[in-house]
Amino acid sequence: EDVKKCEVCVAVHVQVKLNQNQYDALISFIFNLGCGRFERSTLLHLINKWEWERASKQFPLWVKAGGRVNKGLVRRRNEEMEMFEKDTV
């Protein structure tokens, strides 16, 4: 059910074609942060402008929890960024 909400978020807000890796990275990102943050993000704005490289560099900016850098989030965002960059459309 939670993943379905993420899928709906991508379907509603992403206006360009994604490859499977980009899609999977965004589902992971949205699952962790929520659709509201994603829909207001520079990440989404850059994706919708087909600016893949600049968009991928947005993932590492989302690594704080409670105002502090979280090592788990650093690892997760790096994995999402790497996934997003694979086989870019």
C-alpha cells in the first residue's frame, strides 16, 4: 500500500519518461521522504527538465534527520543516486 502511494506520486508529478533504474530510485526516495517533499523538490524540477546529471546530484542533499547528518541516510541517498544514474534515458 505504501509503495502504491509512491507510484501514484511519480505518475502524477513526473512528466518525462524514466528508465526502470530512475523509477526505482525515485520510489525509494519518496517512500522515505514522502510525496509532499518530493513534489516541492529541486530534484523533481530538474527531472522534468530532463536534466539527469543535475537531478542525480540532488539525492545526497537529503541526508539529515533531526537537523543532523544521518549515516544511514547518506548510504541510502548514495545508493539511490547510483541507481538513478544507471542507464540514464
